[in-house]
Amino acid sequence: MSTLTSAAFADDPFEIGNWADFALYLSLIHQATGMSLSDLEAAESGTDGHELDRGAVSDALIGRRPIRKALLEGLLRAWSLPDGQRSQVREVWRRLDVRAGAGPAGAGRCRDASPHALGIHASIRAGDSKDDLPAYVSRHFDDDLREMIAKGADEGCFVLLVGDSSTGKTRSLYEAILNVVPDWWLLHPADTRDVIRAYREPTERTVVWLDELQNFLGADPPLNRAILDGLTRTGMIVVGTMWSEHYNARSPLRRPDGFDKYAADRELLKRACRIPVDAEFTAGERAAAAALAEQDERLRVALATGGAAGLPRALVGASALLESWVHAPSPFVRAVISAAADARRLGVGSPLPEILLREAMEGYLSPVDRATPPEQWLDRALPYLTDELGGGVTVLAPHARKAGSLDGYVIADFLAQHIAGVHRTACPPASLWDALLTHVTNPDDLRRLSVSAQVRMRYRYAEAALLRLPERNDLAALDLADLLVRQDRLHDARMALFPRLAENPTQDLRDRYEKLLNLTRRADAIRPRIPVQPTAATALDELLADWGDADMLRECADAGDRTAAEALVDLLAERGQLDGLRQRADRGDDYAGEQLADLLALHGRIDELKARAERGDAAAIRRYGGMTAGGTPGRDAAARQIEELRARVDAGDESAARTLTTLLFDLGVADALLDEVNAGTPGAVDRYLALLTAREETSPETLHLLRAFGINADGTPAAGTP
């Protein structure tokens, strides 16, 4: 948003077009009077006015809140302006107020909002039900929710409902808003830019509706605490919903490596008045539903069929949706459902166009089914998927931004979440990745798709998603540079960083670019030695894998820095680099000896551990002696622990992810670690590579290809680029 200059104000104040410019205009007038905020308070004393509190005036003059008429009149009296200037100021305010009276651009009244447009799922139909929504069953948290919103009507608030898909979050929020502030404006932002516009041009009596809040947190630009605080400070009510797995992933935790990718999100979420929403109704809620069911056939059917799924899910036809996939009437139907659900799992939230679905289907069909002409695949599935199932729900809902044009289809939330659990360790086929990378255009979807590819070690798709971005922010540029450095494409990496560095030379970008230049010099020095020095290729791989971090630690350790030596040993152990640990242990590094002995024992290298013990290695003696005396822990107990940890990971617990991947590394189960890579479990890629590194049978060439190029969609090692 451009802001007018003081000269423009002087020439024609009627050029002022928003509250931010009006605040600057008043601030310039205030400066010209020479009065302080204390002077304004003093000028109001002895009158009946209570508008010129210095905090309120300060917020108004810097644009933090809309300027109410009473405050404006108080300022005009205190400033003692000429009558002509007073009239001019009032007229500018009146024009802005008339515009503000229309609410934010594109907003309507809460009472007029479409429930389905706000994200409330279509309900089953039963009997002669004609209303869009079944009768609302009061939840046990409704009083608290409505009290929060009522309080927010006076001072602004941020209320967040957290729960799994189809638990009634959005319906409860809608009913609360309708009950407490039906006449307020309701702004339903399409993206974070709309939210920022509301922050910069605040309007009174406005509700900002952020269904699926995680989509705004992962956007570019992201929603942050400063924007949220700005909205609530101006008296707006900000409400949102969020799936539990996304909220839990951002819950407080301690990261051993000090990296916290959700730090900014966590600061924002601390501002929320959070209300958890369970899928299961309480006994009281079920009793209330039973009473309402006497007049609402949909509730009666839902109560009879809800079972373990819970009433809210029964109302959105969960059983019929599940049946459509588990017992799909044709392989083409199942293929489309699976592709749409997997696209959501990879982070694509936009409607999926027909051409994308058609191209994605191939990898979900058997060779026999693929014999059917491809142009018929989607035609054989779409009528069923868009037709009403039992109760009137549909698997795919058509979406259009403009009348008469179809943007694509969105899968039912409940089905997407269920299939994500079933497909947890199955990486989507290449046909889906290729279709998404060809047809997805939404920048936020592309960024999330890139992240999903990186954590699944599908580096080719991660690079393609980043290259399709119309504009790359700092993080995207750094991610792309990191992918290119892995593959020894250092010139391309510099070209990926340079445009961002020229446009936005932050300290992080400058530091990373300087590190890249240094990395290039060191790599150039190593390459000529590769044909004649067997260890040179491994040294280059290590250099490119961590941008030279281990190399620098090694130099410091060799120079006598004990802290660096311990950090280096930890890093070598973390990566499963037994050769590096052996070298340091054989040079008398006791800590390296301890880590080496632990790894040898964990990975069944008993003969080597015994040989080191017989040579007098103290750490090996202790570790080997403990093994012969104590036996090994039970595999059944480990299996139970793995299942418990996986459940916590699926709920978004990132600390459990680290515990799980470390346990699988310690147990030496590469297949299980690869499953976690396919699931996108944080840290699984590093632990998987470390386990392969620790195994003697893994060739250096295989490790090089995996580190640099990752794996294909089907799990086979990806080939290097020419």
C-alpha cells in the first residue's frame, strides 16, 4: 500500500484514501500544533470527554486503530484549529467512514454468510429435510466460546478451535458468530494478502474468518504475530480452525539441534484462545442431539449410524465416504480418490482440475486397467464421484471462483484424512508428482509440495516445484541452493541465491552466499585429487552434504579445540560414519572410542568390537562385556514402542519423530526407516542415510547418489543428472 506524502496532504487532503493515510495526516497536524500527548490529556480535563487518553491517541495517530468520531472531535477541540481546517478534516473523515461503513472489500454481514462457503461440510439428507444445515447440537464449550467472542467485540480477540477433520469445529464457530455478532462484517480472506490488507486498512465491527489456519501460516507472505496483533488491537475478532496434527506440530518442544522451523508460528499461536474439539460427543451432547432428532431426521439417522466415528462425522456421511473408497465400484474411482487424497497429503489444497486428475491416475491403476484408453479413465469415475452418495454427500465437490467456470474438485476432508493414515508410508506414484508439478500454479501449494518432496527424499520433485514458483522468497531460494549444492551444481546454486541477494540482501543471505563462495573454492581444490586419492571423492561428498561444517570442525579439532572435537564426534556418530570415528578413536580420542563402540554394538559388528576389546580399547571392553553379560532388549517391547511413537508422530509430535527415527537407527531396520522417509517423518532422511553409511555393504557410489539425488517415487535410487 502506498502512503501519501505530507506535501500531497497539504495540496489536497481529499486525496487521502484510507485510514493509514488519514492517521498520518492527523499526525502531521498534531506535530504542527506543537502539543504533546500530555497536553492533549490536559486540554480535555475539566470537560466530560474521556477520549484523549494518551495510549488511545498514540495508537490512532500511528494507524493502529480506526479513528472514531468522538476521538476526532476531542482532537479538533484540543488542537484549536481554524474553522475551515476543522471542516476539511471532518469531511475527509466522513468520506472514509462512509467507505468503512461498507465493511472490508468483498465482505458481507455475518448473518448473510453462506455456511458452506465458510467451510461447513455438506450434511447428509434424510426424509424431507430442506434446510442447508441440520439442527445445531450445543457443545459443552459453546458458553466459553461465545463469551470469548463477546469479550472480543469490545477489545478484539483471536479464538482458535482445534480438532481433527469433521468434528464440528467450523459449525460451532459459525453458530457462535451468528449468535453474538450477527450484524458485524465478515471477511473471509482468500490468502494472507487479504489479511494484510485488512491489517493495513482496518474496519470496525469486523470478523476475520481463518478456516484451516495452517494454510495461512505456511503461505508467502506468512501470517505472523505482528499482523494478528494489529488486527485484534483495532478491535477485530479473528477466528479460525486448525487440524490437531498441524497444531501439535507447532506445539512447544526442545530441539537438540537448536533449529525450530515453527518458532514464528508458535509465537502467533500463543495469542490464541484455544478450544479443543473432540470427535466424540459427551453424554450430555448426545442427549441433546437425541432430543433434537425428534424434529430433525438427519440427526436421527446420524445417531443411528454414527458408531465409533462420532455424530459430526456421521452427519457428513463418513461411512458412505469411506465405503466409496474401500469398496470402490471401479478401479478408476479408487484411483481418482487416492490421487486426490495423496495430493492433499503432499500439501496441495487448491481445487484439482480434471486434466490433473486424469494424468495422475496412471500410477494408481494396474497394467490391465491401463489398457483402457486414458481418455476414458476419468469419464468412468467422475459421475460417481460427483454424484450424491447415501445421505446426499459427495466424494468430490466442484469449485469455481467465477460463475460458469470450473476450477477443479476438492475431496471430502474426512476421506482425505482417513486415506492419509492408510497411505502413511506409501509415497505417491510418479504420475501424481508429475501431474501436480505440471498443473499446480498456486505458489503456496508449490512451496508445500517442495517441502513434502524434500522430507521424502524426492529431490527431483522438490527442485521442480521450487523452479515453478513465480517468485522465490529467501527460504525457497536457500532450499533450492541446498538441493543444487548436494549435486555439485555450485554455479547453479549461486545463480539461485544471487537474485534474492540483489533484491533483499539480508544477513542470512549474505552469510550463505559467502559460505557458498568458500565452498566452491574448497571443492575446486578437492576435485583434481579424486582420480589419484581414494578418499577425495568421499571428502567432496561430505563437503557438499553439509556445506563444509564437518570439515571446519575437523580443522578446529586437529588444532586442539576440545569442544570442536566433541562436536565432530557427535556429528560423525549421528551420520553413522564409522571410518571417521575409527580414525579419531585410534588417535586416542576416548569420546570417539565410546561412540564407535556403541555403534558397533548396535549394528551387530560384534567381531570388530571384540577385536578392539582384545587390543585393550577401554570403551570396547566395557561395551563388549555388557553385551555378553546382559543380553539384548526384547523386540516385542521395541515393536510396541515403535507403534506408540508412530501414533504420536501422526498426531504432529515432532519430538516423537526424532525419538522414533533414532530408535529405528539403533535397531538397524533400514526398511522401517525408509517407511518413515516415505511418510515424510522429520529427521527420517538423515537417520536412513546414517544407517546405510554405517553398513559395510553400502557402496560409496550408492551413498553418493542417495545424498545428491535422493530416490525416485517408487523408492529406487535416483540417477545423477548429466
